[in-house]
Amino acid sequence: MYKVGIVLFDDFTDVDFFLMNDLLGRTSDSWTVRILGTKPEHHSQLGMTVKTDGHVSEVKEQDVVLITSGYRGIPAALQDENFMSALKLDPSRQLIGSICAGSFVLHELGLLKGKLLTTNPDAKAVLQGMGGDVQDRPLVIEGNIATAGGCLSLLYLVGWLAERLFDSAKRKQIQNQLIPAGQMEIFETLISETIQSAETAYEHRLACESDAESLVV
């Protein structure tokens, strides 16, 4: 049974958290989900209250850590030293993901230094100004780290997670309940190809880096 932690903070984007939590909550036999924050409860951008299951420092005990988003919440979280210092993440043993502006947190922690990432299109310029190598892609994979840009890209992020931990059958089990009637084939092609494209792009970058190192040697 895997342990999944969703990182929350005040002024989080409602759809990003609730859709993520719902998608993961549809599977109770493969992982447990804990909502982690700095307070007993956090309030969304639209005023919804969500109780946390533990402190954000518990991320170090999770197999998977997912960072939520919020156009007001993220800037405040980045300035919160207690929040940022508690995020002890290790991509060598954890799967780590973010939705939309959640990639700002991973970037500021140094986990994506010199690597590619994506975010909400409206936040692209700001993240670039902070030094992020932002791609116009719905999903960017860097080893055990995945960033997703745009709320609906949660299908790709959770799909990536399900395939990494299990297989495509697990991904379909999660996503198929959400697909509009009559469009199963369209969405399956879109989701599977998006995840595969992101994985292939990462493998290609690794190969190019390896070739470059060999030339230098």
C-alpha cells in the first residue's frame, strides 16, 4: 500500500485540489491519501474549508508527494519559511508531482534546477522570470518528478502516477469514470499519448546529455 501526500495551503485553487483528491480517492486498495498542511484546516480561494490529516513535514514519510496550486496561495507559500523548510523531498525514492503553479514550489526547492517544467499558462512568464525553463506542454517529466500545466492536466499527472506505480490498467480504472459519454476512445488516446510523449522526451534528453558527456570525456 503506497502512501500519497497532498500538500495544501491557504488560498489553494479549488478544482486543482478537489479533482486531485477525488481521482486518487477512487482507489482505496492501492494507496492511502493524506492531506498535509501547516494548519489543522486550510481555506480555498473560493472559501471552502478542508481539514488536514497531518503537518506538511510528514511529506518525508510519503511514497508520493503532490503539490497543489493557487494564484494567491502559491506566492504566500513561497514566502512562508516554515512551509518551505518543512518540504524535505527526495526524488531518488519518491514520486513528486505538481499541478499548475505548484511547480513554483518544486523550482524554488531546487528540485528542477537546470531541468524542464511546466505550469499554468498564465503563470509562465513569472516562473521564467524566476529562472524556470518553462515548456508549453501539459505534462513534463524529469525522472521521478512530473509537473502538469492547466487544471485539466490532472488527468495526465494522476495517470502518470498510476502507470509508474502500477500500469495502464490502473490508470484507466481511475480515469474512465470521468470520461464524457461517447468519447472514451478520444480521451484514452489523448491521455496515453500525452504521458508517453512526456516519458519519451525525458529519455531523449537523458540520451543527449549522455552523448554530450562522452564527447567531453
